Amino acid sequence: MDNLFHIFKVSLDEARKIAESPDRVHIHDFEELIVGIEGELEHFIDFKAERLVSPLISFVTKGKVHGVKPFVKQQ
């Protein structure tokens, strides 16, 4: 890893792709900080799912099995 951190912005189209993905559970070899400024998501971590409403912050330690499912409102 060359950078100390990387920021990803999830667009509405990307949120839809993530929500429709059949295999959302995964593991990272790095720490992850999820910051939500708008909307809602379901975060599955430690074998427990929890619905989070923005504003939100969720920290995932390296090697944890987790998954995120955004809830996309129809416009």
C-alpha cells in the first residue's frame, strides 16, 4: 500500500450496483472507515446486521468479515 489512506465517493449508480450485488460479504487486508453523510445502509459485521442512518461512521478492523448494503430511494 503506497498511500496512507484512500477516499472513495460512492455515487448513486455505484450504490445501486452494490445493493444489487449478490455477494456483499468480504474481508480486507486493511482497516476501513465508512463515513455516511446521506442515506441509509445495512452493515453486516461480526455476524450481525445493523441498519445505520446518516450521518454515520463505522470502523472495520483488518481481517473482519463484513458487508454493506445501501438502501437506494427511488427518485
